[in-house]
Amino acid sequence: MNSEMIKEKLRKFAADRNWDVYHSPKNLCMALSIETSELMEHFQWLTENESQIIMNDPEKASEIKDEMADVYLYLMRLADKLDVDLDYQALIKLKKNAVKYPVELSKDNAKKYTEFH
Amino acid sequence: MNSEMIKEKLRKFAADRNWDVYHSPKNLCMALSIETSELMEHFQWLTENESQIIMNDPEKASEIKDEMADVYLYLMRLADKLDVDLDYQALIKLKKNAVKYPVELSKDNAKKYTEFH
Amino acid sequence: MNSEMIKEKLRKFAADRNWDVYHSPKNLCMALSIETSELMEHFQWLTENESQIIMNDPEKASEIKDEMADVYLYLMRLADKLDVDLDYQALIKLKKNAVKYPVELSKDNAKKYTEFH
Amino acid sequence: MNSEMIKEKLRKFAADRNWDVYHSPKNLCMALSIETSELMEHFQWLTENESQIIMNDPEKASEIKDEMADVYLYLMRLADKLDVDLDYQALIKLKKNAVKYPVELSKDNAKKYTEFH
């Protein structure tokens, strides 16, 4: 399955239920933000080390995958509504980032990282 | 460009800068949430109707595409760290949603929508 | 009840349960963000007009008050941990905003508003 | 300065600029969520230990106080619009939490904490 297929499935899903009226870009942004928050909820009280091994817990792993799918689907839905090609934009952004964060300035420089971002 | 290529580019980008130490799943979740918020910022004071036509403004459109790329890239980075296949998870979630929100119960029923979600 | 009393109650609540170890400023920030998202969830599919009258629904009103209390409590807890006097900071910020958004430039100027913020 | 004074100042501030039209509860919720995210941004790449001492950096401390004031002010503004008494709701919520998380079950039980919340 690729992006175009997902977008088409989401389009049909919303059309079948007359849900397009709810899917303004403003509302889809809110939904996307809320879903990332639900994903973050699984990590909020864990240490960073605990977060590294969370997927070893099958129940937690299943919930996290489910939340990530929600984030992905709302992002796709928004991209469809705003006519944005995410793969193309990602490529452009990766090139921008390579210029913004040059290796020689960024490497071995933890402090820089937090100031950069 | 596909998901696997993006993940590989992100992996190399972080490795070149010794940034893996920052990229715990916990931190990547926070970053993802913050990026969705920056995206939402473009929509917060717009009406829903205004949000439908925001991409007609080239400057705004460029900023929004940029923020969407950030969301997409952090989601991919997290998916790579947690070994999650987003396209596959999206497919599973779409099937779950079809069961959870049956057409006959959901159609023409605005109130239901808000209670469903 | 005033801020100092709330902070003291939160301090005792966490101490009684040995929860201070979880309440790093980093984690409290995440919790605060997650709670605002849970609050926002009640509004995501409403129109702005519907959001104006949501408190007429007693069940919804009760849930919204509950979420707002969560946001308030986590903000107080964080303020306590970081030794921030919120009322004083609010006063300073209000003064800054009065300079940043002068009445004559801001009034009757919807477009400006979205650019200002 | 107390809550009532802050609410009154915010009311006048918005009225003077004809900004009430933007301040639907829906929009204020979004603004609140975005501000908490801007606050969280200061903590995203820090370790929990680093987050404990961030206020020793005067520049960072100033920025964090500023963001916390923004969160506080939008929460107050929303509370005013929805006619919610935050101090009273906080008291009720503290009592609910005391029942929900009994000391004897919660103490010395890290695992429980993450499951509780």
C-alpha cells in the first residue's frame, strides 16, 4: 500500500459517512495534534531508557502501533485535503536540514543540538 | 522516494551528527507532538472556511508544507526506532475503523460523529 | 484556596505516594501538554459557534471542568518545581503584550491579528 | 493579583482590540495547547536531570517563565469564557485524585503509577 492508496481509502471512508463536513484543515490539524498527544501519553512517565525497550511489552507495542497509525492516517488525510505530496516535501526538508545543520558544526556537540532546534 | 529510503536518510543524518543519543522514543514523541503544534499554529485563528483556502496564499502554503514535512519526518524516525511499518499499521487501522464506525450508523448523523470519536 | 495552598497540597500528594521521582520538569511539561490535548478533544469536531454553548450540556460541562482542573494542577505543580510565581509572571506578560499589540494597530484589523500571533 | 483581576484584564485587553471574535472556546483551546507545546520545546532534548536545573540558566529561565505565563493566561481566558472557577475545580479534582490513587496502593509502586495514569 502506498500514500495514494491510503488517501483514496480515507476519501471513500469519509464520503461514505458524510464526514467531509468535519474534515476542514483546521479540524484535521487539531485531530492530528490530539493523536500525537495520545501517542506521547505512552511515554510520559517512562525514562528515556525505558522508552527504548517499550516494544518488548506486546500489549504496549500494540497500543503504540495503533496510535502511530492514527497519527499517520490524519497526516495523510490532511495532506490530501491540502494537496501536499509528503514524500516530496520530506525530500526537500532533508536537503534544507543538511544545510542548516552542517556535520562539522553539529558533530560531537551536544550543546549545539539543543540550541539548533 | 519511499518510507524505507526516508528512514535510511534519517538514520544516516543522525549518525553523521552523533544525534542518536537524543533520539530516544520518548524524545522523538515529544518532538513529533511539538511539530504538529507548530503546524496547528497556522490554523488556530482561522475559521474553518478560511482554513479550506489557506493554500492559495503561496507564503503560507510554503510554511505549512514545511511543517507537514517535519511531522512526517519525525513520525518516520520514530517508526524506524520502534520498528513499526506505518503503511501496514494504517491498513490494519482502516479495517478496524470500518468495523467501529459502520456506514449505516455513521451516515447523516453529525451528533454520533462527535460521540464516536 | 489560593496558588500557595494548591502547590502545598500537590507537594504532599506526590510525597505521600513517592511520586516525586516521576515529576521532573520535563515529565510535568509532557503531562501538561497531554492534558491540554484531552481538553481540546472536547472541541475538535465542534464549530466555533457550537463551542460557545457547550457548557449548556451538563455532562460535557462536567468533563470539560475536570480537564481544565487537570491542566491547572499540572501547571501549578510545574510552577512549584521551577519556583515560578504565575500571578506575577502573568502581570509582566500582560504588560509586554500591551506594548507588543498596541490598540491602534490591532483594533478592527483581523488580518493583523493572525500575523501578530 | 488574583484570578478575577487577571480575567478582567484579559477581558479588557481583548475588547479594546476587538479580538473577542477570535476567542471562541474552540480557538482558545487550540491556543492553550500550542502554548504548552512551546513550553515543552524547552525541555524536549534535555535529560530529566538537565530539566531539574534548567532555571539556573537565566536566559532559559526567562523564556520558560514567559511561556508559562502564556499558558496561564490562555487558561484563565478560557475559564472566563466558559465560566469555570479553576481554584474550586482544582479542589474538587484533588479530592477525586485522593480516592482514585490511594496512598497504600500507590506508594513505592512505580509500575502502578504508569498504569494508573
